[in-house]
Amino acid sequence: MKMRHSFVLLAATVCMALTFDACKKGGSNDDDNKPTEQPGKIPGMGETAGTPEGEQYVLPAGITLSGTIVGDYCDTTYQVGSGEFAAVCVGLLNSKTKDTTIILPAGLVILSTNAEYQHGVVVQEARILLKAKKITRVGLGAYCINSHKSPSSYSVTYTLGPVSSSPLMKELIGLLRNKKTSKSEFANEDLYQEASSNIQGLVWGITDDMGSADPAVRQIYLDKIPNK
């Protein structure tokens, strides 16, 4: 996928920004208000052992999963969210007598049941319209939180996990709140892929300590993502 190639192009920018930031740093109180959590050392993210922490997400009353959640390919044009590495296909049954819109919250973690495959995170809330008494299949985009593992696969099953309680992840979600992230918000595929690549870089900066959690580098990434 294009995003998997374009992400590599950001490496030089990251290195230059880190070098510049290291030169200008001196005594400062800027760190006082930062989350105490350390990038690359969050349970269940990156290469850190454990399971991502947070309050377990529960579907609303009258809404249930239909079948298993699988990765990558989804036999529907209905797509929500953004991100490719941890994208999944979800079937939802609305047993109510009226159409219902559910909201998957920002910070929702998509858990892989196979330890060789990536977990994912939803970075903005995703609204899904479910027709009454019907099963709706939807492709849900999510961003990888374990860069060393394999991207989502149709042969792997997933579950809806917790809403991340990670202070660093919550901070990033706040910074992305007013940014364009969904494919429908972009004029073409290339613009979406560029933004998606930058968002993935920001996520990996937190989960895998890839450098973009540094304030100077983070701002470079954020500036490349258009506002709503």
C-alpha cells in the first residue's frame, strides 16, 4: 500500500528535527506538564509485554457482533475510521426495530488474537449507521501500535478491546481531534495516504518510541495533516 512506502520518506525529516531540537534545548520547565508515561514502554504497545490498558468497550444494548472480526479485506464499500496496517472487517447486528447509529470511541483498541500480528487503535470516534433488524458489515480503519509485528490479515481474528487509558495516547488523540483523518474528507487517495502516513508516524512515536513523540518532531507531523 502507498502508505507503507510513503512513511519511509519521513525518516530524514525526523532525524533533522531531532538534531535541531537537541541543539536548542537547555533548562526548561516544558516537561512539567507532559504525561509521565514513556514512549515505547506502554503495556501491549510496541514491543512491551502485556495487554493494552483501559476500560473495556461494550456495544450498546440491542447491538451485537455478527461472526468474527477479521483483518484487512472487507466485502463492503461501507468504510469508517482511517489507517491501513490494522484495518479490520466488522459485522454488526442491529436487533432493534429502528435504525441506530453507534459510536466507536477514539482510543478504542482493536486486539489481535494472534501474537504475531499488530493491535490497532482508532484515533477519532467512528459513527456507524446500522439498519433495523439487519446485519451491517463495515470496514474499520485503525493504526498499528506494534510496528515490529505483521499488518492485519484476513486469516487472523480480532476483538474490540479497551478504550486506551494511556496518557500519551489520549494526548495524541486530543491533538488529532480537529484534523482530517477519514478518507471521505480528502479530495483524492494520495492526499489521504499522506495524512494517514503522518498519523501512523505519530502513533509509532508513542507506541514504539520512533522519535515523533519529541515535541519538535511531533509538530512537523501535525502540520502535515490538514485541519477539518
